[in-house]
Amino acid sequence: MKSFEFILLAIFVVGISLFKIIDLDFLFVFIPGFILSIYYFALSIFLFNTINGSVLKYKSFQEINRIQIVLSIVYGVCFSIFTMSLIFITLAWPGSLFLLLLAIILFIILTIILIKRKQKVENIFYFSILNRIKFSALLSIIIILLRFVF
């Protein structure tokens, strides 16, 4: 994980736990989660791929497989949906379960595709996606337990 992403995730998780424990203002959950969602949505192609050289040069994208570029964009959209669903679940807004189920179904489908194409994608790309999926699964379990059990 990138350091900016890790800091946003840490702030988001602390905001969620404090929101549930001491009834903190909803902005401490919404703002870091919304920034994280935009980060995944807008910068997923740069986040999941290793781009050599300048980001804005065409040559830096020629070395990356086209399928890997498409998968990184789709995974960015999935992580964005997943982050928004965690915000919706924490704040008890309508549509939260639909967003969570949509994100989980998309993650399952894309993970099956990624596992089948493991030999054709770069190892760094494969492991960065799987590490984020593992962390997302753990985070969703914690948030669902906080929301529905405690």
C-alpha cells in the first residue's frame, strides 16, 4: 500500500471506530472515506500498476499489458464502491447493503478473473490487488460487527 492510502485508511478506520464508540460527528467518517473513494476511483491505474518514467508520457503505458490496465481501472471502481458502502453502513444510510453486495460480487468475479490470469499479469500488480482485497475483507467484517453486533 502507498503511504497516502495507508494514512487515509487509518484515519477512516479510527473515525469509524470512534463514531461507534463515542458517537463522534459523521464528518470524521465521511470525509476520509470520501477522499479514499475518490483516490481509488481516479488514480487506480497509477495505484495498482508500476509505471516507469513520467506518468504523462505514452511510453510509460506501453510496457503495461492492456488487460492489466483494464483490471486496475475496474478494481479501482470496485474499491471506490466498497469504500462508499462502508461509509453508508457506518452512517446507517439507505442503500448500504446493496452497495456492499455489489462490491462483494464484483470483487469475487474480478478475483476469479485475476487468479485465472495470474501468469499473464505482473506479480506486483497481482499481490497489490490481493493485499487490498484481504484488508478490505477484514475491514468489512469489523465494520459489520461494529454496526450490527455492538
